[in-house]
Amino acid sequence: MSVGTLTGWIASGGCAVGALLMWRIGRDRYLPLVVFLAVWCLALALFLLAGESVFPLESRTVLLIGIGVSGVLLGFGVQQLARLGARNESVIFDSDRIRTWHSLLCIALTFFVVLQLYKVWPLLAEVGGLRGVLTGGEGLSFRRAYLMERLDEVQGSLSGGGLVLAVIGYALFLGLASVFTGSYLTLNGSVFRGLFPLAVIAVYAVFMLERAAFLYAAVLYLASLFYFSRIDTARRPPLASSARSWGSLLALGVIALVAILQPILSRRSGAGHGDVQAGPFAYIYSGISGLNGLVRLDPSLAGAFTGAFSPFPPKVLGDPSVLGGGYGAWTFQGLFGIASRFGLVSDSPPASLNFVSTGPDLVGSTSNVYTFVIYPIYDYGFSGLIIGGIALGVFVGASHRMVLARLSVFFLPLAALGIATLAMSFFSMTLVRDFRYAVMCVFAGLLLRALSRYVDRPGPRSAVQEVARMSEVRTKGSDS
């Protein structure tokens, strides 16, 4: 057993022990870290069990992951030292208005999906339509052609029609806020209506072969489900009190299964080198595979944007031989991409990274995701990995506490975004890099705040207060 493999098993076991310990001492308080450590435990274990299909785990890979994970834990822990008193109020939501807004958001989300399908229809036609993608063996070709077109779109000029289309796209993407209103409705008995946004995203994931989009929405939904269950104390019907509710949950399970498995089958098929993200288990450790392959084949780590296996042009920010010159542009690529398209900055990193070999078959298996650790390294060098991890931990911890302790409705979507970012950190940092998610969560927070109000929470009465209350009751009774 190599040193890297041994340290990998130790790291996986440490994550498992840490997750169990935090669950025992305060599962609500430390839920983000429980999720974070659990997914890393699973990802490391599955990678180590993959055997000869991947390169042996490098010690430096484990070191980079360990630094990034430790930074998040440190940032979360430091934030816990800040004093934050509990709010002595209750939150009341306007259920009728939430239902109305939920319907409007679902309509916007549906139009967003239809617009995306319309934009890629020419690409679909070139590979034989939906049949060619789903069953004809052209899934991988379509996926890479779509990534190329997406790259051109997000880096193109915003002059003229480009600005109009970008604004429309952002406006319709706000419909994804329906996962938050949907989680509220699910808790209050409207299961079918609450799950509808996930069904729409599942359709998008199937036809675009982008199961990550469904996973992001699903994790946001589940996280907000947790937060609503903690701050919405109003009486509600049981979650699944009828056959219709059970049927809705079963239907969503089937849709989710299709949304995850169909892209796997479609992206496995076709000629050319394979996609290490294609397998159901390989997807979970694909980020580690990419990072490990990058460490092994290119110790400078620059190959993620200059790799020979990539279909993307070598668009880089600054000198690709020198790391640490991004200054936040890699981590917040979406925001810097917008600034670049408006001419506010000279250049921005690519939306997608290049592919690198992940196993002994140098052409047979590749990956273009490198976990969350690669972006802060590209921004500020290896010191950026520590700073970036701490910053992420502070943000997640602060937003989590604002919801649970201060009952902040505005921070609820942001806290869900934080948990989702940690849950998907084994893969990438798309929820941070794609600026649309931040805009959507801020919009959702403002909307939920407008659809709720705070009322005083009745506290325990002193003996004097209780005597005064009883006297007042008797007086009113005698007057009547």
C-alpha cells in the first residue's frame, strides 16, 4: 500500500469520525459540517476502491484536499466564537401569497428550460435529435459541443441582442427560487406542488445531459426543507398524510432516478475517449480523480487550463505558468465574466476547465472537474487554499446561525446555498462560480422576507404577571 493510499484511508476515516462526532454533539448546529465531512468520506473511499481504473492516490492530492477541508472547518469554528443572541420572536409566513409566487416562479423556470432547449436545438439536429442523444450513442459528442457553445455564449459581447438575451436568461433563472417556496409548501402538505420545480429541472437534466443541475436544485431544496422545519413553527399537516402525497414522492423518486441515470448512459456511449464522470459511483469521486491526475501529470497544476485533451481553446487569465494571479476571478468566474463582457476588466477565466487523464489509459478516461480546491489555488496560490477554505467556512457558519438563532428569513436561501456548496465540494464550486445562483438566492431571500412577518414570542410569565393576568380575566368575566 502506497503512502498516498494509506493517508487517503486515514483521511476518509477521519472525515467519518468527525461527521459522527458533530452529529452527536449538535446535529442542527453542525449540520453543514456533518454533510461536508460525510461526502468527503464517501468520495475518498470510493476513489480508493476504484482500483486500477484510476491513478494511485498521490500524497500531494491528499495534502491539498486536507488543507482545503481544514480551512473550511477552521472558518466555521472561528465563526462560532462570535456572540449571536437568539431572537425572541416567531416567524409567520403568508401561505396564500407564497402559493401565488410559487406558481409564477414555476412558470418562469419552465420558460427557462424551454429557452435552453430551443438554443441547443441546432446541436441536437446535428447528432440526430433527441433520439441520437438519448439512445443513438451521440450523447458525449452533444455534451461537448454544448459546452463549447456555452463557453462562447458566456464570453461573448453583451452589446445589442447579447445583452437582451443575457437579461432574459437571468430573469427566467430566478424561477429556480421556486425550490425554496416549494420546500415550504411541501412541509405544509402541498407535496405535488412543492416538488414540481425539481421535476422541471429533472427534464432539463435529461435532455441536456447535465445531472449536476438537478443535484444542485435537489440539495438546495433539501437544505431549505430543513431550515423551514426549524423556523416555521406554525401548525402544519403531516408531510405525507395521503396516498396522493406518497404518489408525488414516488413520482419524484422515479424522475430523479431518470435525471441521474439517463445522462450517465448517454454520456458513456459514443466514440472517442471516455468520461470518468459517466458512472454513478465514478461521478462522486470524479473531482478527486481529476485533481489526482493533474497532480501526477502536471505538478505545476496549470494543466487544468492548458491540457491537451480539452476541446476548449486555451483561454487563460494571465500567464498560465504562474499560479495565483486570478485574485478572485477563478472562484467568482461568473461575476468576473460579466465584468469582462462589459469591458470593466480585461479578461476572465474560462467557464469550464480542461480535461486531464485520470487513469493509466491516458486517452480512455478523463475529467475536467478538480474539486473545490483548484480555484482558490489559481486565484492566490497555495496560500489561497487556506484563505478560501476559511472564508467559505465563515460564510456557511454565519448564514447557518443567522437562520437558526436569529430566524433570518432573508438568510435562509443563502444558508441553503452554503450547505449545497459544501455538499458538492467534492465535485466543483459551481454554486459559487456561477453568479446566477447568488443572484437567485438573494432574490429568494428578499421575496421570503416580504412574504413573512415577525411576531413576539410569548415567554414565561413571572408569578406577579400571572396574578395580574388572572385578575384581569376575572374582572372581564364579572363585567359581562
